[in-house]
Amino acid sequence: MVTEAAARPPKPLYSNVSPAVPSPCTGVCRLDEQKVCLGCARHVEDIREWRSADDQRRRVIVAQASQRKLSNGA
């Protein structure tokens, strides 16, 4: 007799849209040499992570992108 392992609850999938933390995407999706978007200043890894990130992580991503924009004089 084979006993099935208890099913793990699914990982939470967050919507790409959050009323608490709007996406910084500007629709200008081009990466520079450092793999940072010229439109929103997010790193490519942050863009990939955005869909599954919770609101707290999204706030960190937005803050880092804002800092990049300030550092680059944008």
C-alpha cells in the first residue's frame, strides 16, 4: 500500500498589480550594460521577482530603483 505524502500548500502568487505598491514600470523596457531598465531603473532580477514579491519586498525594489535614478541624475 502506497501512502501519499500530505500535499504542501501552494506558494502564494501575488498579482502583478498591487493597490499598495504600484509598479514603477514606465513602458520603456530597455536594459543598460548593468542590466538596469532605462525606464524604471529596476535591475532585471528585480523585474523578474516583481510578480511573486509581496508588498514589503516591492517597496524595497521601488526604493532601490528610486535611488538608482537619483544616482544617475535622471
